[in-house]
Amino acid sequence: MGIHFELQQVSPRTVAVVDEQLASNAGALVLDDYIVAVDATMRPDTARTFRALLEETYRRPVKYLCVTHYHGDHVLGLKAFKDVTLFASAPLVANMQSRMKSDWTPEALAAWKVEDPAAAEWLDEVELIIPPLLLHNRLDIVNREKVIEFHQAGGHTSCSTFGYYPDERILFAGDLIFAGQLPYAGDVTCDPERWITTLKTWLTWDIAKVIPGHGPITDQGEIQKQLEFFEALKSATRETLAARKEPQDIIMPTLYTVDKEGHWLVERAQKHWYEYYRNYETENSSTAGRTTPN
């Protein structure tokens, strides 16, 4: 069954598709000669619709697409953009290769179709594509003096990347921002310290609108809220470690509502942050105890 959705104008040159049916958001910057897309949506069919909406509305081609990170809801639709220049941060390669040996094997995808028959309609069309152009730290795309910046940040995942269009103060945050909902902070490559640092950095930038990876278009208020959530979670995690308690004893901050279906998000975050800060404290203690040789 097809999913109907429309482009949402965010600023004169930026648009997004924000619809819960899509599983994740996508966005785009319309330059003079071509379009730069950011993520593709989860499914090949919705990715095709997204591309068609862009090219038919603005009468110019999509030339580039940034893959903000390796999670399935952001990469399984890439087939619809395989003929454009796909790019991502360098760590995405190893992350995707790892998934191809686990969650995305033919056997795993076949099991997915059995568990979710509706997904079978589009899973057969999925083509796993690793972007050929890899950025290290930063990549700028320039068209007639208009510049969009892409930065490797890490945080949500080791390969998380975001885009910033300074002329209109638009941030393409990917899953570094979950607007109005509990952020997924339990990926095996998640780096809480880098994520917190990125959020703090954004608060010093001139940002009018944020296109998040999930949830409605938002602004710096959501960045501040998510930062407060993570700093509270960090404190709760360190207190749990100091008390020699277990991951499930971490008290989650209450800034975001969690329903029964989202309980796995809490459990994964508790487990990952517990292990992360246990190692973090150990490494810092070791570093502090070293003496500088004469």
C-alpha cells in the first residue's frame, strides 16, 4: 500500500517530509541548479515519491544526497537515489558492513517479512547501498555562491552527520534531534559525550529552524531540552555507578513521555550509558594517575 505525503516548506530554499508513516524524516535544500537531499526515508517506494516531489516541484534534479547515519530507517530507501552522488561520514562504511552481517542478512530480512507481512511489499525492493563519497570532519557543497555545510559529529551513532545552511539558518539534524520524543540513545556506537558536545555547540550557532530525524520541525528550544535530558541522564548514570547498582537502576529523566512501546528505548539507553560511563570513568582515572616523565 502506498503512503501519501507532501513536502513541507521550512524556509524559502529548504523543505522536509515529516510524517509518522515514513518512520523517519527527510529534507532537502533547493539550490539554483540542483537539489541536495538529506536522507531518503525508510522505504524505496516512499523514497521514489520524495524524489519525484522534489524534482517535479522545483524543476531541477537531485544531485547529492547526504546519509546522516546507518540506521535502517535512513538507508533502506537509498535505491531510489542510487544514480545521484550519495555521501556520508567515513565510519558509516564499517557500521553498514556490520549490519549486513547481522540484521540485514537474507535470512534476517526473510524473518522480518514473516513477522511483518506488510513490510514484505517493500523489503523485496531494498538494495543495500554504501555511499561512495565519504566525508572526514566536514564537506561543503557550493552552487553559485550558496553553501551548505555537512559536519561529522558522532553522538547518536559513530557516523552521525548533520547539515547546516547558514543563509537561512536551517539545521538538518538527522537523529541527533528527536523532536518532542525520547531520543534513541542506545546504539552500540553511541557516544554520549560527543552528542552532548554537539548540542552545546548548536546552542552557540544562529539557528532558526531544525529539521529533526524524527518528530515535527522545531527550533533551538528542542536542542536545549534534549541537552537537559542528556545531562540529567549522564548524572543519573554516574550516580548509579557510584552506588554500585545495575543499569536498570538508572532513573530516567522525565522530560519526555515514554509509552509501553518505547520501553525498549529506555532499556537500551540504560545499558549503553552504564557501560559507556563505567569505561569513561576508568579511562579518566587512569589518565589522571599518570605522571609526566622528566
